[in-house]
Amino acid sequence: MAEQTKINKILIANRGEIALRIIRACKELGKKSVVIFSEVDVNGVWVRKADECYPIMGDPIAAYLDYERIISLAKKADCDAIHPGYGFLSESAEFAQACADNGLIFIGPKPEHIALFGDKMASKVAMREVGVPMLPGTDEPIDNIDDAQKIATEIGFPIIIKAAFGGGGRGMRIVEKAEDFKEMYISATNEALRFFNRGETFIEKYLKNPRHIEIQIVADKYGNVIHLGDRDCSIQRRHQKVIEIAPSPLLNEDTRRELYRVSTKAMFKLGYESVGTIEYLVDQDDNFYFIEMNTRVQVEHPVTEIISGIDLIQRMIEISEGDPLKFLQEEIKLRGYAIEFRINAENPKLGFVPSPGLITNYLAPGGPGVRLDSMAYTNYQIPSNYDSMIGKLIVSALTWEDAVRKARRALDEFIIEGIPTNISLHRQIVCDQDFIDGKLDTGYLDTKLSTFNLDAIHNMQNEEIKMKQIEQIIAAINAKNLTVRH
Ligand code: ADP
């Protein structure tokens, strides 16, 4: 039996919307929150909301990766745990181990599981051993171009080359025919080296337009493993998620059940603890294949929180305190649909180039079924040092049709001025018939982009006309010559 340790104060080794999300969970659990922040994040709303904040001067990215500094600050501030959020140190087994070595609880899985799943090939081997289906591909890193070409030919083109220690679509190359293999292999290896300092790659069969379906797992220290349903993350740009949906609108029920069964069994057999996500590709015949496991909270976790009613960050904290799960699988009732839109400071009309800058006007949507996880506000200067996501708009309803309608209404209400954002793209997607019909795959956005009108003026036009009328009324009131007619 693992021992139970009460956590009183948590250092959040992250920034932006996820830092704010963790602060909210801490407050609701009655725990103190501490943030570290870089020079350029001094105006971050999360810095104000935390109970304590400590600057880390110098390079704005290195500030969130300097784990010796972060651990020493956590100790000085009397914290008993560290929550890593996503990105930065969240998938560093070394950091998780260093926390433990310094008497701090790392809020996440055991270092050995972080290390295992950080190695995409080793994790494929481990998952296959516990009964998870795989795409044909290599089990070991390839460092010789001729061997690589031979293996690719055996698997049969098209194939995909991936960085063994990578992520975010970096070091990934799709090769349609044998003649292109060598050139693609070299560029994948070089990109992997540049981004991850490790050039090892592996090869996998490439599926044409599959769906990306992932399963949310929650597991405690006592071998209790449950799932909280699936998410469909097929709407992607350059292999990066743009919209996430829970549950997948058109997934065959037998496939869904099998995904749940295989995923929970695998995590039980591997002794995994904390929250985690197993990602799969599902082909047109409903066969599914493991691609990777994420050993952290994901950007898209809110959609699962909404359909399950379970606060994933709070449960993550409690699991790391040694609490057993509070619910059995049979007690989990998944209800309705939730859709998350990543709101990015980027310009859809200029190839989605990041467009950080000053938000001159910000008006958030609200009303029933709308949740916003964001760090944006009027007069917030978005630093250019980090990724372009400034928040997530999440809508939910009992049926898919209602969720889509709500999405349209909420996206229409959203006002962000001063910088370009991808809200215009989302507005186009939610009016597209294939999206409305739930017909989604990973090729969806590529096919649709050229047909979308990203200049389209939405219902705001109506609001702008109204604003003009209101301005005239205000002027009349000020001039004291308003006649009210009924
Ligand atoms: P990363 O860790 O870089 O995000 P993943 O392995 O999770 O990479 O894959 C990201 C996306 O790339 C998937 O959701 C899918 O769209 C595409 N992809 C990955 N592997 C394949 C494959 N074998 N066939 C087709 N598409 C793939």
C-alpha cells in the first residue's frame, strides 16, 4: 500500500492558460499555489491569481526549463509538490526523478513510465506486449539509410518517418514512393536532430486519412484503472490538433468499446498511475492502431471533464497524494458532446503565421454550455517567445447538433481585436456540412482550407450596426435632445 501524503502547497512549473487552470484546481481543493514566471510573463493573469509568484530572469524559455532552479525555489517556498502542466518539463523523466530525490511530489506518473512513453519505439514494443494493436513498422531505431530503405520497401509505400524522441509533428515525413525515400529520410533525421538533439527515427505504414481517436485514462497507485471515454482530434493542421471533440461523433460502438477495453487493460498491466492519454489512428474499416501515449494532462482535457463531470487536474493532484480513485468505471456516466476550439494568435490569411501582439479589445463569449480556459484580456501583450495558443473555447450540449449550434453562437460572440486570430477559421468549420455531419478525418482541414472564406464577416456585422445605433443614442442623451417613442 502506497503511503498517503497530504499536499499543502503546489509549485506550478508552467505558464499561460494551463497555469491558470491548475491554480483554479488548487483553490478548489484548498491548496496554496505558487508560480514561477519569466521576465516577459510579468503581466500574465495567472501570475496575479497564484498565492505566490517568483520571477526567473534571463532567457524566457529557459526559465521554464531550468529545473534545478525550479526545484530550489519550490523548496524555499515550502512547497510539497510540483505540477508540470503540459509541454516544458512535463515529459521529463529526469525532472520527475529530481523532484522525488528532493523530497517533492511530482504530480504525474512515475519517472519510468515517462521515460518509456517518451521513447516512441520502446513504447510501441511495450504496448504490443500488452495486447495493443500496432501499424506495421520498425521496432528499433534505424541509423543506416540502406537498411531504412529496405524496411520501407518491405512495409510498402506510403510510409511515414517519425522522430523516435520527438513530438508536435517535427521530424515527421510522409513518403509516397520509393524514389523519394532517401531525401525524406535525411531531412527527417536532420529535423529530429535540430529539435530534439536526437536524430533517431523509425518507420511506420502511413494510413490515408484516418481518424485520430484518443482514450483518457485515470489510474491510482493501487491498480485501479478507468477510462473517461474518447476524444476525436482529427481536425489538424500540419499534424497539430486544432479542434477536439468528446466523444467522437461517428465512431462505431464496437470499436469504441474495444478501444476502452484494450487501453485500460494495457495501463493496468503496465502499472501506470496518474492521468494519461493513449492515442490511436482508426482507419476507414474501423481498425485501430496505437501511435503514442501522453503521460501528462493534455491541452484538450476540458472536453473530457465536461462529458464525464470529473475534474482531471484535481484527481491528478489527489492521486499523487496517494488517494484511491473515488469512483468505479460503472459509476462514470458520459453525457452529451463537448467541442474545444484552440484559439491561436495566428493569421489564417498568411499561412497561419504566429501573430503575437497587444490585444486591444477582448470580449469573451458566455452563457449556458460555454467554458473558456484562457489567459487573454484587454490590453494583454502576448509575448512572442512561446507558442501561439492564447486559450481554448469549449462548448457542450446533450446532442451533437446542439453542440454545433452552440459553437456557432459562442464563436460569433467572441471578440479579440488588435491581433489576428484563427477564430475566423473556426467560424468557417462550424458551418461546413461535413463537420455538421461529423464526417471528420485527419485530411479534413487540408481539403477544406482552400474552400473556406477566411474574410467572411460573421454575425458581428449585425452587432456593429447595433453599436452605431447605440452610439447615436448616447450622443443624443449627452445632447439632451432624446425623444423616447413607444
Ligand atoms: P507527434 O507526437 O509528433 O504529434 P503522432 O505520432 O502523435 O506525432 O502523430 C500526430 C499526427 O500525425 C496524427 O494524429 C496523424 O494525423 C498523423 N500520423 C501519425 N502517424 C501516422 C500514420 N502512421 N499514418 C497516417 N497519419 C499519421
